Amino acid sequence: MPVAASDRLSARKARGAFFTPPAIADYLASWAVDEDPDARILDPTCGESVFLHAAARELNAAGADAGHLDERIFGVDTEAESVARSEKALASSGYGATLMVNDFFEIPAPNQIGCTLPEMDAIIGNPPYIRYQEHAGAARRRSRAAALAQGVRLSGLASSWAALLVHACSFLKKEGRLAMVLPAELLTVGYAEPVRKWLRQRFAAVHLVMFERLQFEDASERVLLVIARGSGGCNAFSLLPVEDAADLRSLRLFGPAHFSVAPADAGKWSDLLLSTEQRQIFKRVRDDHCTDLGEYGSIELGSVTGANSFFAVSEETRRAYGLTPKQLVRISPPGTRHLKGLSFTGGDWNALRDAGEAVWLLRPPENDRTASLRSYLDKGQVDGVPDAYKCRIREPWWRPPAVSPPDLFFTYMSHRFPRLVRNSARVSFLNSMHGLRLRSKAPKEAASALPLLCLNSMTMLGAEIFGRSYGGGVLKMEPTEAAELPVPAPKALRAAAASLKQHRGELEKQLRSGSWGAVVERVDEVLLGDAFGLSGTEMRSLRSAVTALRARRMRRGAQIEGKG
């Protein structure tokens, strides 16, 4: 009985295999062969040979004997069935190839004992994309060891493609060529930092071709093409944005690139998505007028209860079970939708309490044996709360940690932009937001000024660059990323806060009513224009960059949701 299409797709997804569109394979093969009939080409994860077919056609067109391409084309794959189909398909086209069924990480590099492959003129392919959760055990150990043998130390969070890229290039001649499809997270995730550094050190020239649209029918990951050659290292990359694979036909790698970029020595490369002008303005303003949010205070995680629906208690539930304030801690309710203004006040907390929101955190004294508590805990037992992971590892299970009230809340997950909100109510919080605890050396104006002044295009652009995009287009900032957020330095903060003081009430109303665009425009005028001294053109350039990156994130989120 033939395998159902859905089953084949599930199996491919499990091993991270997504077949490359022919237009991409043809383009990369053309670059890899480079009209050299004697070129040796390796696809380390050849799948069903879309790259090998493309390379064979290019070699044949360059003058290579189609019957002797087994000396020119090499492929490796773990799936015997895929390799058998590849051999048959290549033979039916009149092409030979040397194909191997093996785990590529078990094949020693040419400089190691036992290597069964020659040095290559080009490496081509689309490595399987297997996240670290599935890329585990012996396979992970082999892949990390192979990368480490080439001087690249990968963390336990690395997906499979990272090690494969490094190991594959160990088979490449010193002046050879690389032509691969990689996840766009190469630019943005922390675990790829060693790979980014290695690319700069290994190759003399690197081109990054970036697609505006998703290119794989069955996958939600955005990809880019890494096209590199030579050795000795490089300071700048050529960045070439295209709409989709159809545009590759008109792309001139050796002509003037759309723009050249010099990536940061460390950290993410998300800023490569900006134009040269935007990147220069961002860097100059950050260096001259901004400081990192982490300089003002420490970013802290909220309380992790293990079961918010049980531990976050409404006033109605409190009264029904007879729980007392001594058994509870006042909190900002789970989520951040209620944080609409510049400050979360006692009045806001009272209004949420009266509206039935969960404004209390259950945290009784350890020696509490009251009947009211026992009754509520019995409810939790029936609901299975003690079986939740965080509850199982906590003693007693019913006493979650409570974080002392921070000076400000930080909304670390958002569709538009992260926000700082002053904690005027002096309440604790859960892990649906972060807290910012100001340092003793922070200006006295910081607590009231930061929530308003962070609503500027420069800080918003920093969020798009340093944050991470998740399903649905959500922007997320972990504490370390939030600490990097560029915010006005103390001198500019004081000046802009003084200028906006008399307008604060009006701006607060606009923000609470949802007119955030008008607030950002006004803050830009005072902070970026008056305090920083930016021209109108420069401010518009930053706003344009924010708009473009946000639109890209939301478009990607919509595409991913559509695939669901």
C-alpha cells in the first residue's frame, strides 16, 4: 500500500527535510559549478537530489562528460530510500553520481583519518532543519563534535543545520565555493553566534540573499541563501534582498550589490535587514545619545506559579473561600492587555478587582492551617494542580514565589512594540511580563520619564532588531535582550521629560485610547528632534525602518498562521 502524502510529509518534517524549489537549486548550482567542467560538488544531505540534478546539468553544460559525473558529483543522506530514488532519477537523465547512505557527521573530514570523500570545489544544499528539542542524544553529540573539530563550539540550543554547515565546509578546498539554503535565524538567534563569527573568518567574500516571502510550501521558516567563496576572512557582506525565487534569475552577484554591510563582531545581525542609511543613523544615535535599558536597572522575571488559573485569584473567589489579605499578595493580573497607560495605579488595580480580574496571588504563610485555606487547596487537589511541574518540584506545592514590586513593568511580548509602565500601585507580578528595578544611581526622573520617552522610533527600532519574532508576528524580548534596548541617556531623558511635562496628561489619554501613533510622533519631535538633534529626514528614516521591520514580522507571522 502506498504511503499517504500526509504521512510522507510528517516523516519529512520529523527529520527536518523540506524539498528546495527548483529555481533556488538551479541558481545555487550555477554559482557552485561556476562553468568549471572539472568541479567537484558535494551535497551533504542530498535527499532526493534536486541539487545534484541541477549541478549535473550545469557540469554537462560546461563540458563535463555526463557518463563520468560520478567523479564530479557526490551526495550523502541518511535515508536509503531517498538515495535509491536519487540514483534512479539521475541515471534516467543520463547522469552518474557517487551517493552514500550515511550520517554525514560520521564521515571524517579530509584532514582526518578515514575520510572517504575527496576535497570539493563547492558545497551545495539545504541542510535539514531540526530544532534542538528533536536534535538530541548521540546524533547531537556527533554533530557538535564535528563542528568543534573545525574550531566552532556550538551550544546545546543549536539546531542541526549549524553543525552541518561547518562540517560540510571542512570538505571544501581553501578557495572553494559555498552555496546553501539556511534558516534566516542565522542572523538573529544567539546559538548561531559562533557560526556567524566563523563565516567571517573562513571566507573572503559572503553574499546573503534574503527573501521577502516564504519559499517552502510545507514549512513556516523563513530562509536565506548563503553564497561564499575564497578564504582568509572578510569584514563586510553583500546583502541582496529579493521578493521570491523567481527574482533570482535577474540577480547579479558579481555586479554592484544592493548594499554592503559590516556585521557586528558579536550579537545578532538583525540590523542587516535595514538599509545602509538606516543602519548608520541607528548606530550613530545609539552611540551618541542613548544608553542601554540595563544601565537604568535590572530586568527581572515575574513569579512562575505553575498554574496561574489556580494561584491568581479574583476578589470573588477570595470572598467565596474566605481567604484573607494575609494569605494573598496583590498583583497585576496575568497578561498585559490591561496596561494601557503610562502608569499602573492603585485606581487601576481597584477597577480590575471590581471587574472580576485575578488581582491576588495565593501565597499563605507556611504554617497556615486555616479551614479557608484547606478548602481552597482541596479544590486545587481535585483540579490536579499539585501535578503541574512547577508545583511538583516546590515544597509546599501551594506556596509559589512572590517577586517584590518592581519600579516598572516591561511588556515583553507584543504585536506593536514593548512598553514600560510605571508600577505606581506597588504590586507584584507574574511571568506574563518582566519587571524593571531601577538602580540607585538612576536619575530620579527615570521612573516617570521612561514609560513615555521609550515610545520613540529609535527605541522601537531597537526592539525590532534585538527582539525575536514568534508565531502570529508576536515580538518577544527576553531579559538579556530587553537590557540591550536603546533608550535616551540621562541628559536627554531629563531634557525631553521637562519639555513634555505639561503635555503628559494629554499624551496619557491618547495612549489609553489607542492613539499610540500620535504619541510616538510627539515624543519623536521632542526627543529625537530637539534633544538628539536629528533632522526631519533622519527621523523619517528611522520611522520607515520600524514600519518595514514590523510589517515584515507581521507578514511572516500571518504566513506562518496560514500554514497552521
